[in-house]
Amino acid sequence: MPAVTETREAVEKLGQSSYKWGFETDIDMDVAPKGLNEDTIRLISARKEEPEWLLEWRLAAYRAWLKTTEPEWAKVSYPPIDYQDLHYYAAPKKKPGPKSLEEVDPELLRTYEKLGIPLHEQAMLAGVELPEGETARPPVAVDAVFDSVSVVTTFRKTLEEAGVIFCPISEAVRDYPDLVRKYLGSVVPAGDNFYAALNSAVFTDGSFVFVPKGVRCPMELSTYFRINAKNTGQFERTLIVVEDGASVSYLEGCTAPMRDENQLHAAVVELVAMEDASIKYSTVQNWYPGDENGRGGIYNFVTKRGACRGARSKISWTQVETGSAITWKYPSCILQGEGSVGEFYSVAVTNNHQQADTGTKMIHIGRNTRSTIIAKTISAGHSDSTYRGLVRVLPKASGARNFTQCDSLLIGDQCGAHTVPYIENRNMGARIEHEATTSKISEDQLFYCRQRGLSEEDAVGLIVNGFCRDVLKELPMEFAVEAQKLLQISLEGSVG
Amino acid sequence: MTQFLDISGLCARIDADGQEKEILKGVDLSIPPGEVHAIMGPNGSGKSTLSYVLAGREDYEVTAGTVNFQGKDLLEMEPEERAAAGLFLAFQSPIELPGVNNANFLRTAVNAVRRARGKDELDAVTFLKTARAAAKELSMAPDMLKRNVNVGFSGGEKKRNEVLQMTLLEPSFAILDETDSGLDVDALRIVAEGVNRLRSPSFSALVITHHQRLLDYLVPDRIHVMAKGRIIHSGGPELAQQIDREGYTRFLAEAEAA
């Protein structure tokens, strides 16, 4: 979801029930038969006209997947998933070839319009007259992924002029095979874990970003994921490589229609930051969370990892997690370069019967590496939320520093919040701090706000946003505004 | 009946540690428009409970009586509806809201009541201008608008912040629950002046206090003595000096005898 204030308004106008992104788009689809075997993988690879090496890479991942088992250590519970009962490929029917806005199915454009995602470069560039006091929005380049396929990427010309590559990863495989081959799986190996192996075997699309030496990416980049098709898993793959002294800020958003059955989403994101490079990766995760009785919703099993390879490189993850029936996600940083910096700022909201087990891993390898973890967990309804984090300092990481703060806020008395920090230190010179708090929204606070004229919902929104402020302020400004509203919508009906 | 605020036979109780405790035992009190009344009385007489019940705190159960506020049944209204109707409570212990910016909180509140009253919302610039001017009148440090609501405020700062909120929310009826407690002489005068600035034919107030000193600055039209959940005596502003000299003993004895 890109940083646009209209998004919420656009979305609210849809007038759906409490999950306002739950509509379905009727569009002509090309769907692979259900089931996962080597033939499915060959079919995906053939449809995408991939080179032989990538097919082999996928097949190796598939074989690794067969040998791994689904992780069971997370504090989430769900019935067993039948991996043979899913479609692994679904794409809107259209001719292959270079994509321009004119060629995109108008029904698709309308879908993104409904979601408030600006895919019209012209309209955005021309700008609309803004009320006094508001500043013009900088344009955001968007890669829109619909089910398994990228439908359009905006502002590619502007970015190309700056030397930045921003395109669907399937195109990158074709146009920049050397780059993709060099970095794909270099941070999250194909057989890393059950879900990552699955993704490596069947991933269909996602975004590729390459920022060459010394270039500051001239605009925010954004990928917007939309699951639409039924019984379809979504497996996207994002790869961002930032060379020496370059920088990029990348946003990611996602929604899905309301469905009674659960849908699987297993993505992999790999980030590579070279010397003095910096990557800011922000996510507003708003997959369909299921209804108030816990029916339906997305299973979100995601592997995100960044490698700070160069000295003084920096990777910053900011996430606002409000959606999904189950979230299993640990955006991590491998701090290899001397003096490299890893950051993780997270707000996870669970309501009704949602379950979230999320956190981060900070692996300190290089000297004087630093990491900061700020995790805010808000639980309401019958939901359960866990922060799970690992701080590991290896013997050579002299002068390593970590600061971790985990705060949980409980709303009501039927929900749970858990904090599971792992700390492994093998260097006596390292400094590691951990702080944790748990609190409830107090009756006093609610009454105080209501006495000042705020409705109960607004009061909760205000208090929750206050609680999350340390994280929200890390988001790009307009994304933060949107995240605030989203928090409030997610918690609607959680009090009283 | 004053047609402004009429409290009649008000009884309320609270569930404390599983035990029902009756705190208000038939309060009768009328405040006409434009008047400032004070309530004095010993600790535990129900003064703060009265203010909470009027503001709509849900912990208290009203068991009997009526409260008519400008022609409406106050007890039927939600706390935010009472605020929109013009009722303001300055808290004895203002609540902290971590991470919530004071100016943002104030603006959200002001615009919520303005919306409910059918007025236009204030834009950020106009609001900040008004808020800064009001804060200056109360000798508040400019950075208090930028800090989190009541977090790390001294006792005096918290009380001034309450008066600032009151000024901006433009209530027709304000309850000040021991707003003078914990204030030094200068702060007391500033707070009292803040309240006095609001005095007009369309503003009434109920001032709960233990001390005559606040009433020196904030001369009330009437003073009521509250004890054991009832108003036991009422009089003019001179009553404050009498209480200061003699205490409540005589009023209590008279009430016992009656």
C-alpha cells in the first residue's frame, strides 16, 4: 500500500463490513491445476519462460522442501494444511510483453483504484490542488502484484534515468539474469526453512530492486500485493540489492478478499546492503484476518532477511501488522560489515481470533555492529500475540551493541501477549539491553478521553497510537498516517 | 428548579472489593446559569463521587434521583455526550496518556465537541494559535503542548493543563475537583484567574475544595457543605471564612439533630 492519504477514504467508501478490502474482482484467470510436484514447478517455470538454471534451482528447493518439516515451535495453532489442495499458479490472462498502463486490463486498474493505489503516473505527476498548509506528495513508484503476477510497475522511466532498476522479478530474470543469479538465495538459501523452500520452488513473482553505487533512489518504491483467486497460495519473492553508498526506501502493502477458507501466503524477502548502503523496508500488512469467529483469513508465513554485507551499511525493518489469521514472521538482519546497523520496529495488532508470532533476529558478526529492536504488541478480543526475538553476538563481534524493548498492551481479558527473547552472546565486550513491559488500557484513560468528548473508539485509537508512537514515527510520513487509521479500524469493537 | 443544572435526590453506590457501598445518599443541588458554586466538606463525604457521577463514570451505579442539565436527562447520556453538551470535569488527578501528544489530544477533543455542537472543526494552524495564546495566559511553558499528555508533568503543570483544556473546550458547566490541591500560591492565583476569565452569564461552575484560599480568588455565588453523601448546609460566600475558623463540626451536629 503506498503512502496516500486517500487510500483510507477510498477504501471506506467501499462500504464493506469491518474488513473493508474484502471485495473480489471478476477477472479472466490462467490457473494451474491443484497440487505440488515437479511437473507443477516445470509448468510455472515454462509459463514464465525461465532459463534452465532457475528451473534447476526451483527443483532443488522442492527436493529440500520434501525433506524439511513444518516448524512447530511458534505459538500458533491451526489445522494441518494440505499442500496438494492448492493452486500454485494463478495469473490474469493477458498477452506477454512489455507492460504499460494502457495494456493493463481496466478491471485490474479499477481494483487498485478501489484500494486507493495510484497506478496513474500522469494524474500523480500533474498533481491536484492541495488545501493550504498541506505539502504536495512526492510520487511513489508502484509495482502491483495481483495473485501471482506483477500487473504493472509505474515510474520505471524516471527510475531508469537515475540508474535504479525496479521491476517484477520475473522480468529481472529475463533482463538482468546475472544480477538475479548472483543474489537470489544468497541471503535466504533455497532450503533455509520449510516455507522458504516452498517459496523457492514455486514463487511466481515479486519485485526486484537494484540501486547502483552512489545512487540515492529518487522516490519511494512500493509493492502492493493482492490475493484474489480462490484456493490459491501466494508466493512472492522480493530481492533488493543496494550497492556501495546507495540508498532506498521501500514500502510494501497487501490485502485480500474475504473468504471462508484460509489462504496461504509464503513470501521471501531478501535484502543486500553493501558498503555504506542503506535500506529502509516498511510493511503495512493488512491481509484478511478472518471474521470475528475466526473463520477464514490468510496464513502468513514469511521469511524476511537482510544482509548488511558492507561496512557501515544499514538495514531498517518497520512493520505494522494488523491482518492475517496467523502471522509467522521474523524480519532479520545479518550484521556482517564492520559498524553495520540493523533496526527492527514493529507494531503487531491482533483482534478476534488472530494469532501472531513475530519478532526479529539480529546476528552480530562484524565488529562494532549495532542493533535496535522496538516491538509493540497489542492484543484484543480472543487473540494471541507473541514477540519472539533472537540477538546473537558471535565471537568476533567486539563492541557489538543491542537494545531491545518489547511492550505489550492488552485490551479486554480474553487475549494473550507473550514475549520470548533469546539472547546468545559469545563476546564479553558486547552490550545487550532488554526491556519489556505489559500494560492494559486503563478505565481511567478511557474515561478521561471520553470526558473530553472523544468516543470510546477514538479514545482507544488515540491511546493505541500513543503506545505505538516510537514505531509509527519510523514509517515514511504518509504511510504513518495510514497505519494510524488502520490500527483504529483493526481494533473496532474491541472495547466495551 | 433553575432550568440549568438541577440535581434531585441523587443516590449512587460503588462496588468496592465485592461490597456495595452507598456514597451519595440523596443529593439535592441546583445551579443557575452564570453562577459559581463551591462544595466543601470533610474527606469521604462524597464530593469527588458527585463529580464522577455527573461526568458519567461507569464504576458508579445511580440508584435513585434525577439530574437535569439544560433540559436534558444527564444520567441517560454517555460521558462524551455530556462533554459535547457542555459539561467539563477538571480531574483531581489528571490522567497520563503516554505517547499521545498534548496538542494533538487537545485538538482531537476540541474538534470532537465542535462537531457534536454543529460547529466547524478548527484547522491545525488556527487551533495551535488559539492553544498557544491560552497556554500563555496560564503561564504554561510553550513546550507543554508538545509533550505527552500529563506525562512527566509536575502537579502544578497538570492542573494548569486541566484549565487549558477547559478553556479550549468552552464548556457551559465546569466541575473543578480539588483543582487547588498541591498548588503553590502563585499557581493557585493563575489557575483561579483562568477560571475567572471564563465567567459569563453562559458559564457555571461547581468548585470542590478543602480550602478557603481558592475561594478568595474565585469568589463563589453559593457555598454548600457536603457530608455523608448529602448537602447539609448552604450559604453565601461568607460561609468559607466561617468553615475556615470553626470547621465542619457545627454543621455536622446540626445535620445529626435535624
